[in-house]
Amino acid sequence: MKELANEMFDESNGLWYDLSEDEIYYPRISLGNENHHELGKYGRMRKTFLLEQRTALFNHLLLSN
């Protein structure tokens, strides 16, 4: 492991870690660059329906990407 002042690189998993205020190293993780498409009329209607009527399904779809 390579260690700098406020960051560390773990060669075993290839991740960088940042030292936080509570003196714990947290992994530096970011979401990938995904293509975001604008929703059309029916996409917005479906989203509204899921939010109002099927919140569990909406949350599942949102969290599973």
C-alpha cells in the first residue's frame, strides 16, 4: 500500500482511499459516466404513475439502475 498525507492506494484491489475527519480511510468510489436520456411525454407519465401508485417498484428500479 502506498500512503500519502491524506490518501492511500491499495494495490491488492486497485482503489484509492481518502482519510476523513474521523481518521478512517474511505474508498474513493464514483459512478460511471452513463448516458442520460430525456424522458418523453409517456415516460414522464409512467414515472408519475410509479411514484404515486407503485412506490416499491419505482424504488427498486431506481436502485437497480
